[in-house]
Amino acid sequence: MQIQNSCKTMPTSILMGVKRIARAGIAHPFGDERSVQQAFPSAVNEKEADPFLMCDYFEAVERDGPSDDPDHFPVDWHPHKGFSIASYLKSGTGRHGDSLGNRQSYPTPGMQWMNTGSGVEHAEGGANKVGDRVQGFQIWINVPSEFKLDDPEYGTVEPSQLPQIPASDGVKARVLAGNLFDKTGPFRTKKDVQMIDFEFEKPTSSVEFDIGHGLDTAMLYVYEGSLAAVNDREEAIPTQSVVLLDADDTDKRGIRLVSASQEKAGVLVFAGKKIKEPISWHGPIVMNTQQEIAETFRDLRSGRFPPVRVDWDYKRIETKER
């Protein structure tokens, strides 16, 4: 079953409270020298961020150039199961392969998303030229237990499907998921969420908007520049800050952001409804129990993973029937 995002967003004057402001951390998702800025769970744990699991932000200059081998990906083949993923790139070129047989490159700003369900293997990268600036986010979203064994789904979103819209004077927005001012994002999540990328193009610009009713988690990540105010908190909020808002009060849905006087800013806003289920999380596998984790790794070792896949060797494109 595929549930479309239904929450509508209109400006309001009733602002949510600010619970706390924390700093993003540094993570090494590949186990080597490559690092990312991690908004959550480093700054906000998975219980408070529920249903959001992870947001990694990366910005780098390509050193190696594009892959000559169509089967080579710098981020090698690896499994995922039990949650949804969005790879949102603001610059550079995205490239993806997976066990559903997808092999795609996509221009930016763009996104590729997966509802990993019962399991996928995928690989990424290798489409950028030497010197290209690559900037983007990897975002993981948990799903309720009833969806964790669904057949996996994949989508690619190109720039024409991810346009910026004017949010206010000096502020533009790109809606990744959910709604903003009647614009609906293309990420087809299992449960309603809002994910919106705001770009403040001039100093001291501001925007005010609502999160959807029924969503009881709200956070924002200042990934570039700085803010001068979030709602009633009028203080300097520097780059790499994560703001956790109080979304429990159904009468207070508003968010107001004001950029600082010295620079432009970029802010990613997240809102969702808490799942409130146990989380058993081991690397790229997110389930509800340790038993389910153990079963998944047995399937990986035995070759039964992923259970839904194409009938050719998806790691070798030459084996695909023409």
C-alpha cells in the first residue's frame, strides 16, 4: 500500500516552542577517512526524532572522476531493510544501481528514494568529473512494522520534478516530501512526513509556515549560514545547528525562521508522526526486534537476501537481457 502525503500547509501566527538547540556531529559512514556532518541521531536521538532515523550532510570536491567500469560504484554494494531512504543531491550528478535492476544517473538538484521494505542491495556514486562540487543529504526514515516486509520501491526525481517555489521575499523552498503552500513533494513515503529545503537568498529574510496537523515531531537543520531567530527564540543559531521543536500542542503548528544579517542560509525542515514502536537497528538494517536482525543476517550469509530481486545478476549489467 502506498500512502500519499496529505498534510496541507498554510502560514500561521501560533508558533511552536523550541525544546532545545544542539550541534550536529561528525560521522564516518564508510568506516574510512570520509566523513559527514550528522544532524541526527548525533544531535537528536532516534526516540526524539521518531520517525526520522538519520540525516547525513556531505559536501566535497570530486577527486577521482567518473567510473570507467559500469559495474563499479565508489559506495559499493550494501544491503538495506525495514525503512525509507532519500538521497537528496543539491549539486553534482547522482548515480545508483540496485537489486531491482535499476541503473540510473540523475542531474541535480535531484533525489533518488527507496522504500527498502523486505530488503534491497544498492550501490552509489561514480558519475562526477574531477573538480565537481558534490553537496547533498542522506536521510533515513523509519516505517511502522506493518510496512517493514513490503516489496521494495524505488524512484528517481529530476530537477524538473523538484522545483524551487517562492516562500517569501528572499526565501525559496524545495519540497521533498509532504506539502508547503499546496505544493506536494515527490518522495512517496509510507506515512505522512514533511521535508522542506529552505534557501535564504539575502540577509535578514524570513519565512513563516505550518507543519501538518497530526505530526508530532518537528526539527530543523541549519546546514549553511546561520539564523537570527527560530520562532520566539531570537538568538544566533550558527551553521550545523539542529533545533528540536515542541510539536505536541495541536494548537501550535507554526514555524518562523529569520536569517542572520551577514550571510545567506540553508535550512532543512523535518516533520512527522511518531511511530512509537521498538527499534532494533544494526547498521543498514532497521527492524523491531533483535530476532528480526539476526534472521536478516542469516539470510545475507545464505544468499537468500534480498528476497525480491531481478532474475539476472544485478551487480553485472552485462547479464541483463537486452
